[in-house]
Amino acid sequence: SQQGEEDPQALSIQEGENATMNCSYKTSINNLQWYRQNSGRGLVHLILIRSNEREKHSGRLRVTLDTSKKSSSLLITASRAADTASYFCATDAASGGYQKVTFGTGTKLQVIP
Amino acid sequence: DVKVTQSSRYLVKRTGEKVFLECVQDMDHENMFWYRQDPGLGLRLIYFSYDVKMKEKGDIPEGYSVSREKKERFSLILESASTNQTSMYLCASSLNKWGKNYSPLHFGNGTRLTVT
């Protein structure tokens, strides 16, 4: 079963605007991660937020986590054309003591120059 | 830098064939994962392994098996390929065994498998 669901499925913005993507998940987690995927390539890790954290920043990225609502958001500020990609949230939940990482369905972001 | 290498970028197989997808990582990672990616469905976990010769079913293991004889190599096997297994297959690895530790996944570039 899919653990995470991203919203929106697709997002188109102008360069310089902010982009916000949301993720909802179903079960309790150890941490939540965001990944980026350029077309036809593998995923690249962007940022991780632990279950006891509420907000985290990395450069132009800001991630929030609300474990009571089982949701997270990724904000990309001052977007650039190079930010065009698909973005996935991934939840990390111990399964029998082992790392089991499941992904959402992704948000396709297009940044128009 | 961690490198995860998938043996084929594109693969075309016939229905009923036995298919092997190979994945090798060069950073002594304990955990390895196989996902398939389909439009609108995101990434779905097929199998994962936390140690040599150990494996765990993911969310969609039916029609697949895996092999991990050496720490650096994790193979995905389609015993009898079917057209509904046409997909992009992504392999990943991570360092730590316990999910509470910071342990991002490192991905290969994927194998696009077409079953005709």
C-alpha cells in the first residue's frame, strides 16, 4: 500500500515564485524524507526531518512535519527553472526493526523561466 | 560519493522469460531496496534486504524474487515476465540498519523494462 500521497500532483509556477508541496501519510514514522527526480533518472535525497522535529531548513528548502495530522510540506523559495523535476516524500518506518522506506506518488513541478 | 549501478538502462524481454535485474553499490551499505515506478503510482517497494542473504517483502512482491549473495549486489528476478511488469525499476541502498538513524537512500539511474 502507498504510504504517502502528495498534493498537488502537478504544479506550474513562474521563476522566482515559491512552490509548496504537501505530503500525507498513514502510519507512524521514524522520519520523513524528500527526494527529487529529474526526468528519467534516479532519485536524489534533499532533506530529512525526524519525527520529533517540526521544521527544518536547507538552503532554499523548508520542510515542516505535523505528526498529529500525519502530514508534511516542502517549500522551495525563489524557484529557478532548474528546480523543474518531480518531488517525492518518503516515510521511514521500522519494519521488524529494519529500515523500510515507502514513497508517495509525487508532485511534478514545472518552473517557467 | 556513493555509487549505485544498475546493469542495464533499457531492457526488452518477451512474456514468459526469466529476467534478472542487477544492482551494485560501492559503499558497503547494509540496506538495499528494489522499487518499481509507474505513472501516477509513484514508487512502490518490491523487496528490500538488510543484510547478506536476508530479504523482506515490500508492498508488491508478487511475481518477483530477489537474491543477495554478496553485500554489494542485490538482484531482482522476474521468474516469468508478464506485460504488467513493464515498468521503470529503481534500486537503492542505505547505510544504517535502524530506521531511527539518519540514513538517506542512494538511487541508481533505473532500468526501463519492456515486456512484450
